[in-house]
Amino acid sequence: MLLYKQKKSQPSKGNRFLVCVTVLGSAGPIRFVVNENELVAAVIDTALKSYAREGRLPILGSDLNKFMLYCPIAGTEALSPWETIGSVGVRNFMLCKKPQTTEDSDEVDKSAMSRKGSGSWRAWFHKSLSLKISSH
């Protein structure tokens, strides 16, 4: 008598491993399992979705083109979105926003100037806190 259903042998899709992605400014790392053949862009997308699902702060958004994945051990260069995550040989990564271009920052400044009332002091307060935190 068969008590459990036997699994069908699935074709091997490559090795899977646990990665830890630390989001700059967040409380702790996000951990999830990836296939070693997945692209860096897919890992960034998974990290952003997991981050949003967990309700973490600060709110990042879901556009993976605005983020870069770094490997703190391998160097200071961001990983290419088209290389496979297994080619790096490490499992700990850091997710950071791409620096804004001057056109983007001009639009942000204009939108901040157009706001009136209590929003301006809040923006100033949060900006001053972020400067103090980043200096450590």
C-alpha cells in the first residue's frame, strides 16, 4: 500500500542556493532561494517584491532599473543585470538605488518646492536624519 505520492524525477535546473540581500537603509537582509543560472536582474526583481511584501521601510518601488546589486566582497563595481548570479561565487549582496541624474534631481526639486505647508518641514527633518545616519 502506497502511503505517499512519489515525486517524478525532474530535470536538473542547476544548483539552488540561499542569498542574503541587504537593502541600504533597511533593518535587515532579505533571504530567498535562487537558481545559480538566474540573471542579476531577476534577483533584484525578487528582492524588491519580497521587500514590498514584507512591508519594509523605506518604500522603494518596483522598478528594477533604478537599482544596482553590489557584492561587498568582490569589489566596488555593481553587478551587470545580464550576468548570472552564480557566476559571482558569493551569496551576500547589497541592493542600492542608482544615483539620480541631474534631470531627475531637478524634477524632484521642483516638486518639493511646489509643496506647501507641513510637508516642507518633514522633508527637511528626514533629510537631516539621513545625513546623520549616513555619516557613520
